Amino acid sequence: MKKLLAIILVAAGTISTPGCKNFLDLAPKNQRTVSTIGDAKSLLANYLRSVAELRMSSLYGGIMPVAPAAANTLFESYSDNIDFELALTQTYLQPNNYHLKLEQGYADVLLWNNFSVPTTLWTNNYSIIGFMNALIDQMDEITDGTQQQRDQLLGEMKAHRAYYFFKLLQYFAPYHKAEQGIPVYLHTGKSSLGISVPRKTHAEVYKTILDDLHAAMEMIDRSAPLVGYNVFYNKRYLNHLLAQVYWFKAESPAKESSDYANVKKHATAAIDGAGAAIPTTVTGFHNAYTGKDPNYPALCGENNTQGGISFIYGANFQYLSPGTYGPENIPLAQDFAALFTPGDVRIALFFNMDPSRAGGKVGVAGRTLNWGWPTDGSANGTRKPGNSCIFKPEEGYLLLAEAQFRLNETGDAVTTLNQFKAFRNAGTATGLTGDALLQEIINERRKEFFGDSDKRWLDLKRYRNKTLNRKMVFFQKPYDITVAPDAYQYALPIPQTEVQENPALVPNDGWIPIEY
């Protein structure tokens, strides 16, 4: 008799704790048996809709699981693009704050004291991995379906499992501690209740990620995607994700001499033929980044909550009556504003005015955030729920430029960087070499990805080239916080419930909640 696996339809939010037992055993509730290729396809489709369609929710991962809005605000709060010291006194804790968070809410995100969002990221990502594990396991027992159908499903499943393992590694693993990767489990918990899962090394986690991605690439080389169904199972996206993985790995304890050559290979494939679709105007940006331009070769998602990111980026209703709805006029960091040169098309997206024209200096008047960014591109930018695009071809150009630089192909690196800068009317890098050229690539990444999910925080973690300092007052008490490169703040706190339930897991150091 054929063995059937019960795949559980349970929302991640209903899981009481994020422990390994929970995301591996998938305790029975609202069971659906998976016995045919059609059953597997139907279950996977529910999740894929939440990734591919705007404002769709899935039983696993919720809305926009690949880039949730809560992660966007957390990682921007932990970064250096906004002048938070000034914003705290001038914009955030003011009576007109329409999206007012209690003072403790701002204290938590601005003093690296937020534990709820990391818990959600850990729980949701491992829940989706558990779901993919169960489906992948069951595919071994399903006997119907063509080779093409099996490739289309398995390739999709493996790509998503790799993606979530990668994000967990980026978020929760200290970048400089080779032995402290993340827990990895590649099967369902059918016979493994109560198991303990230790952290794998960085090298072991990367092997898991790359094995899945290369398997998906082998499948897509022989079986084309199913139009209207497949999402990550897309040769451009798979190449882009492989380039990202090798790029992040290349400066980690798991680095290998071939990493940057692999970044170059996969980034080149990811941007092939994409240049003509890269937006170069404000209208083009909004259309591309909100999924309204069918020619833009990236995957764009959107949260379903109006003003979901407004408490950090500024009120989505500010246009109605300036001074009535806050927070407003969010001051951007002076060193960030100073990176922009006259004519850069991103100035109109990010700033209320051109910072280069503020009396010859980058004063506060020249570096306040345009209330329409980030937005969903709706009339007047009123929704501001939190958009995010992954696999942007723009990133592919910058990944390629850095790979060429690291491979001592300076001329090619300058050429690629100049191609990217031309999209933004941002001058040229001609004549730059050595550290100056690398810094220009980093600067372009910072300018390009402002407000874009986790990218600036991950750059601070990976490049290890800046110390952050904040002096703030909350509840009439001063706080002086310094975050140096490789500080504990670059490995998010593992949920306490997970540490309690999994005795084999070594927690991340340093995370002691602040008592206000």
C-alpha cells in the first residue's frame, strides 16, 4: 500500500512556539493527504500566490513572506540612512504622529531592543522550510506525473527552501564565527518528534543552500517553467539568487577561492538582456517597483496594511495637510545625502529637494525624506504599505562590478559600474582603482537600496566598514549605543522559546533586553 503523508494546512501565526519540534513535526490539524502530482501542485500554489501576487496571504508565511514589511522597518532602523537622533526629537515623538508608536516602540527599534520581529522572522521562515520539506519528501512517494511536472514542482520547492535558509543564515548567524551557522533539517518530522537540532557551520549551511539551487538549475535546464505557475523556478531569478549567495559567502568564514568567479558567472546571466527594462525616471521607478511594469524582470510584492511602514518613513497622509499628519520631514543622514551628485534621478524619489542645492551644504532642509518614498506608487503615495522587489537587475550589475573588482578585472569593473551609473545619471567611476573603486560600488549600493528591505543592514554586516553611534533619550533617561563592525547586533536574537526547546542550540551572545 502506498504510504501517504498528511501535509498540514496550518497558518504560521497559529504555531505557539518556534521550536524545531513545531516546524518539523507539523502537528495534525485540517489535514490534507498528498498522493498525486496534482495534490502537491495545488498545495504549493497556495503559497506561491502570496509570493507572486500583490497583497495575497498564504497559510504559510502570510503576506509577502519573502520580504515582510516588519523586516523592512527593523533593518532600516538598525542601519544608518536616517538621522534617527534628529528624527526622534523633531518628528517621531510628536503629538501629530498619525501612526504613533508608543515611546517604547521607538525605543525598541532605535536601541536594538526589538525581539518580536526576529521571532516572527525565525518562526515564519522555518515554518515555510518545514512546509517545503514535507512536500519534497512526499514527491519521493508520488509516482504519477511527467519528468517536466516533477522538475517544475521540485525545482520550485528547492529554490524556496534555499532562499529561506539563506535569509535565516544572513539574519541569525554571526558573520565572523564559522561554527555558528543555523539549524538545518531537510526532512519532515514523521519519525523525529522531540529532536534537538544544533547549529551547522557556515560551510555546511551554504552547502545545503547551494545543493538545492544547483539542483533547481539542473531541472530548469531540462524542463521549462510552467507559465503562470512557477515563480522562483525561473532561470534569471535562480542565477540572481546564486549570485547573491556566492557574494555573501565570499567574505564569510565559508569563503572559497571560486566564490567571486561564481558571482561573476551568475550575475552576468541574471542581467542578460535586462538593461532596457531598468527604470530611469520617477514614474518608471514606481511602475517597476510596484509590479505595474510587466517588462521589469524582478519579483515585486506589497504588504496589505495601509501605512505599514509609516512610523519610520513618514505618514502616508502627509500630503493632505503638512503639519497635521506626522511623522513628517524625516531627516536623512548627512553622509548619506552627501553621496548624491546633481542630476541623479534618485534624488527626486528620496528627497524633498536636491541636497546639493541646500546653500552649498547638505543641511537639514536639503536632506528630508520625500513623504512619497517608499510607496506603492498609488496616487499621492497614500498607501505606503511597504513594497519590496527581489532579484532586481540593478543589484545584478553591482554584484557583477564587485566580482570583477575582486578578481582584479579593474577595467571591466569600472565599465560595469559605469553602465549602472548611467541608469541613474550618477556620473562615472572612470579612473577609480583599489579601495576607491570598491567604496564607489558600496556607495552605489547604499544609494540604490535605500528603503529596500534588508540590504543596507546586510551591507553593514558584510563589509564591516562602519561604526554606528546613537545618543538618545527615552523615558527621560539617556542611552549611548555604539555598534561596531562584527558587533552582536548583526546576528539577531534567536527566540528564547527556541533556545528552551532545543537544548542543542547555542544562542547568539549579547542580547539582553533593556528595561526602561
